[in-house]
Amino acid sequence: MLGGLFIAVPAANASITVTGGSADLNFYYESAEQRWDVVLRGKGSTVASGLDNPYAGFDGIVGLGTDFEFDTIQINVTSPAIRTVNGIDYLLTPASGSGFHATGSDPDLGIRTRLRENFDPGNEPNVDQFDSMRLTLDWAASSVPAGAEFIMLRFDPEGDPLTPLYDTANSDFSHDWDNWGHTHWHWGFSEEGDYSLVFDVQGIGGEYGDTPVTSGVTTVNFTVVPEPGAALLSVSALAALAFRRRRIRIQP
């Protein structure tokens, strides 16, 4: 097990605001410094300001791409879909690959892990730094509208909700992510307003074994304020989906 402090070090005064397209929160671990780096993976569809600080990586990094450093990140949600999950109405961001609201004008924010290293490329195999990454939402440290709940989930091809990864209403605050992966999820909010979601991180197993928990490795800020008419359109779309599914199910 590695000791010491595990601190993510972003670029100073780097602020990114994402307003549309697809992007990822990308997690690296710099073993020489015992440090987590959380950066934004930009893509061809990413609509954002503040992409001014390219991430240079570190010795031994595997999977470096078009990544940008930040000390604050803001996600603006103006056209969410509305879906009831476990009795609560959530305003949802789009999530590519999901069976409901897979595309939209709002940001589609994925989670990407690149927790491997190789200090002699071409001669040595990549080493799994950890078997998995435990990402925990620190709900007590987060700032959210009064009475709000948060959920992160996907839907099956029929549009039915799968088991959420995070569900504050059910006290589900932690999820273990594969050490190397990339998936997109609906970020869901029960109330309009401003959210600052604080996440802790821990490496599990692998080359370095379980690490201490790094508190506040990253904070993701969301502003969820639907444009006039967006909520009504989402309700209409949901009603149409339910009607279509009922028709499909009653056919002999």
C-alpha cells in the first residue's frame, strides 16, 4: 500500500464551462507523485469554453489524448429530459448508449478511467495500477438545492431504468469503476438550480493495492435551469414513449 497524501493538482485559474456535445471526466494516477489527475477529455462534438490548458501527462502515462486541466468545471443543463425513477422526477442529461434520451443539446458527460502505466513503451507490457477505482460522492460536502436528490444511471434498450450507480435518495454514494473504461451516464437532478458535487477517490487492488481515500479529488458543478418550454417538451416525449411501448406490448 502506498502512503502519503494523494492530491489532484489542476492548472491554476483554469475554468471550463461545458454547454453541449460529448466530453468525459478522465481519471489518471501519477504513481511517482502518488497523485490523482482529473481532467476533461475533449471530443469533436464538445462545446465548451476554457479549453486553454492542455494536459501534458507524466512519465509512464498510458491513454493520453485531447485532455484539458481545470480547477473548476461547470456543466450547463438547459434542455433536460424528465423521467420518474423510484417515485422521484429527475431532470436528466443525455447519455450516449442509453435506451432513453441518448442524444440531446445538453452536455453528455462520460466517465473515463486510464489507470495503467508503462515506463518502457514497446518493451514492457502496460501495468494495471489498480484493479478498479472507487469513486464516492461526498453528499455532505456537496452543495445542492434544498431537498434535492441526485442520481446517475442508464436505461435498457426498452427504456426501463437499470440499477443506478449513485442514488442519494437510496443512500447509494459509491461505485467501483474498471481501471480502464469509458461509458456515458445520465446525471439526474430532482430540482432545478445549482449543484456542486464533491467526489472522493480510492484505488483498489492492482499493482499498488488499496490506497488511502483522496477527499475532494474533483468537484463537478452543474446548473440545471430548463429553458422555457423544455420541460413541457420532455413530458410530451415521455408520454409518447409510454404510449408507443404500450402499443408494442399489447400486440399478439
